[in-house]
Amino acid sequence: MIVSTLGPYCPQYAHALAILERRWSGAVVRALLAGLTRFGDIQREVPGLSAKLLAERLKDLEAEGLLTRTVHPETPVRIVYGLTDKGRDLAEVVEALQRWATKWVPDRRAREDPNPAVEGARAV
């Protein structure tokens, strides 16, 4: 039995969850935590993330104070994204969720046979 001091509802928790549950927000935060700072790099590393949705999520996360957007006036203009202290504090949350997912969420890639000619082959 888990003994907890958590109550059934907390408005701050609900807001934090709402931030991260927006489509692709968690993936964008994770990419930034991994060190990606450029729009194209983030989009390339997050499968299925469109440019339009990435732009929206970056604006949302900036509005929430989780990241900064720095424009370098070069030719061509270079834009770099980085996490604020508030954003970097999500590292423990992301790592905890990764541990939980590794333990409890099946890896769908493992079910796909990458080489059907080889009996018993599995993706890792």
C-alpha cells in the first residue's frame, strides 16, 4: 500500500499536467533536455512532429516560461532555443516517466520483425 501526502486535486498539478499533455510538448521538452537547440534538429529527432506543431509548441513553452528563444542576427538568421531554469527542472520528471515507461509500456518496435527471413529476429 502506498502512503501519500497527496490530496485528490491540486490546481498547480493540473496546470503542470496540462502543459505537458499538449500534443508533442513532452517530446519537445525531452529533445531540449537532450541538448537540441535548433528548430530543424528538434523536428528531425521527433518522429511525426510537423513544423507547424513544433512552432506552436515552442511558442506555448516559451509563454509558460520553460524555454527561451534567442535570435542571432547573422546571415542567415540563426534561432536557438534553450530551457530556462524552470524548464530544466523538468529533467527529473522526464527521467522518472522514462523509467516508468521502460518498465511498463511495451516497445511496439519489438513486435515488428525487421527481417522476416531470419527466424526469431527481433528489433531492439
